[in-house]
Amino acid sequence: MKLLLIASECAPFIKTGGLADVIGAIPKALSEEGVEGRVLLPLYPALQQIAASGVTVAEFSDLFGGAARLVAVTAEGLDLLLLDAPHLYDRPGSIYLGRDGQDWHDNPTRFAALSHIGARIGVNGIDGWSPDIVHAHDWQAGLVPVYMRQMTNSPPPCVMTIHNIAFQGVFGADMMGSLGLDPAGFTPEGFEYYGRISFLKAGIAYSQKITTVSPTYARELMLPEFGMGLEGLLQARKSDLLGILNGIDLEVWNPQTDPVLEQTFTSRTLKRKHQNRTALERRFDLQSDPDAPLFCVISRLTEQKGLDLLLEVMPQMVERGARLALLGSGNPDLENAYKQAARQYQGRVGVVIGYDETLSHQMQAGADAILIPSRFEPCGLTQLYGLRYGTLPVVARTGGLADTVIDANDAALQSKCATGVQFAPVTAAALAQAIDRTCDLFAETDTWSAMMRNAMKHPVGWDQSAKQYLALFNGLMTA
Ligand code: ADP
């Protein structure tokens, strides 16, 4: 089976969040099932060096206002198709935002171009290669099935995966002409959304199947609290909507071999994890307290992640003797509030503002628990890394967090399957209680060690999910 994935990011080349990890992982996971996957990505400056060793497989004299070409290259075990369109992608800084922190003004064009080329490859193939299935990810690839339908009456089947419905790519209807969209599709059943164009809605409406990244989020998306305006459409497409849990790369995230750790460890050598804790305390300037847990947070600092709630409960948390190491960036108000907390609770709260992949590994290895109080969480990856590193997740009971962490309630403790702590509703009071409960569990050394071992045994790889994607794709090919 040949699979074309279309996305705006892909680890380890270009990453702003979980989407990148997943795009980097799916082709590898599916290759073990005999699937030949290729990933179409914009050629951002960060990919320039990789592209230099590639070959040009197509040229376009005018792609939305400039010349472009497609470069095929294999890197890090992934077959990439890089869309080289300097007028759209060759610019410094964030891949989505300009220096002023606002979306690039031409984002609709930039990602319509990506979708357009994805559609062309879907319909006509490239370089003697034609995909059986087209897999579009998030709003940036939402127009792929629309363009394919405009190009032919019999396009290959398209699957749309929603990684986060908060990002929908909604733009003015006046762009329809410049984006090359057929106005016939500008209807409530098509890509029209309250008088505007919605890329994500387009992807949902025109794809044969829709997936999202956990079973619970798939159910939540059909509710007004989570669907962000698209719940009606998703309810209507209920029989085509499926939640397939994300996995993680078990080689990149392996406490037994991770090269950046102070000390590697396994579930049989848990004592060695302690040296990572000591290193982390040093790195974050924390006073050591063996009797209380060291919590970590590794996150974008946004409303979604509920980290304003953690600020509220900080006094109680510190009072209990717990420590906090936070790595994150995003909302300037939250960044400042956390910097302030680090000053106020010096030695007990440590904060690094920024994005640091290496440090994120060291934190997963060194902390006792990872806090994820998200208001919604499509899947979440950091709790999966936490499980793998014996760093117990303390999570809001929502989306993929609900699907992957087994709460340490009495029944779970008795049957020895608990892997973390869940709380609901997502309020400061419930979070404070969860932190308290975690501190209590930490004090019961045997219970905590047993939970660490459970967590490290919990399957977090791609095996199951790859099979589910494969079954979905096979079903579409024989339909
Ligand atoms: P989201 O995609 O909503 O940001 P996920 O939990 O699905 O949340 O994925 C976040 C990914 O980004 C994880 O791989 C996490 O380790 C990483 N990450 C988030 N913030 C940082 C940071 N400041 N430094 C390093 N890695 C980060």
C-alpha cells in the first residue's frame, strides 16, 4: 500500500508540538506493516540542508504567485517530498507566526499551496509513484480533498486526521478566487463556515474518513463543549469518525539508552533514576527533599493546557513540600507569571522559558511526576513519555489523557494496575486535591515503586494504532 501524508510539520526536522512527533512516527510504524509512506512538507529554512541532498522530481512555474519545485529525499528513515516555494516558506522565525507574534498574513495561501500540491500528487502521482490513500493532517492540509475533487471525479480515498480542533484555519470568503476554490463548494455542506472559508471543515466534509488521536477525544468532539463549532458536522459524520490513539517513538524515548540522561535506567534498576533527579534539581536550582515529589511540566503555555490553574494552587503545593520544574513557552502573561513564581518560591519552583528537546528528556527522566491539567487534550504525548520513564502522570480526565493513564483509585491500587492520578473537573480545587493525593502516594514508597513499574510496562508504542490505521486504509481501498 502506498500512503501520502500531508502535514505542516514532521519530527525530527521541524516541530512545534505533538503533530510533528506523530507525522514522523506514522510512516515508520506503518512500514512494519508493509506500507510505503511518503510525507509532503513545506521546505522551511530548517529543512534546507536536508533538501540539498535530494532530487527535484517536479517543477511548477507558478504556484500561488511564484515558482516552486518538489524535492524528494530520504532522511532519518523517512521518505520526504519537500515543497520548495521560497515565496511561501523561505522566511525566518516560526513556521506559523511572524516577528510580531501574529499569524503570517499569507497563511491561507501558504497552506492552500501545500494542499494543492498534495492533491496533485494524490490525483496524478509523482515520479512514477501514486498513492493509494491520501492522509491529510489538520487544517493546513484541509483543502487536499477539495482540490482533488475539483481535479477529478475519482480521486484516491482521503483520510483527514484532526490533531487539535482548536486550530481550524478560517479565512475570509473573498479569498475563494485566489485560492482556486470552486464557489460551488461554498455551502454549509462544503467548506463554508458562517460566511467564511474553513480549511478544517473542508477536510472533514470532503474526506471519506475522519480520525482523531484518541477514542475519548473522538467522542468529545461531537459535544458542544469540545467541538468548537464543528460538533454538528462531526455528529453527522459519526459513522466515519474514529479515534486512534497516538503512540510514541520507543527508540527516541527509551530510558535504557537515552544518550542525554545523567543515568540510564529500566524498571528493574529504578534506583538509578534518582541520579537524574539530582541532576534536575541542580539544573533548576531546587533544594532537594527526598520526602516530597518533584513535579515537572513540559508544555506550550496556553489556555488549553490549564497551567493558570497550577499557578493558583502553587502555594498549597509548595506548602506540602513538593517541588516543581517547568519548561515551557507561549503566552507572555503565563511566561511572566511563572518567572515570578520561580522568584517567589526560590529553591522550590524552577522555571525555564523556552523550547529545549534535550532538557525535556532529562526532565522526564528526573522528575517523579508530570503534571498535565489540560482543559482539553486530543491525545497528549508528554504523559506517554512520563509513563515510559516511570514519571507518573497527574492528568485532567479528558481526551487522550483519560485513555492512557490509570487512576490510582482503591480498585486500581488493589488490582495493581494504577499508573498515575486523574482528576475532574478541571478546576484549581480538583488539581490541588490531585497534587495532594500524589504526595500521599509518593510517601508510600512501595505503592509508588509499584506504580512506576506499572507505568513503565504500559504499552505506549505504535503497534496497536498502526494496525488500526492499516485496517482503516485497507477498508477504504476495498470499498
Ligand atoms: P501539543 O501538541 O498540544 O503541544 P502534546 O503533548 O501532544 O501537546 O505534544 C507536545 C510535544 O512538544 C511533546 O513532544 C513535548 O515534549 C514537546 N514540548 C512541548 N513544550 C516543549 C518545550 N518547551 N521544550 C521541549 N519540548 C516541548
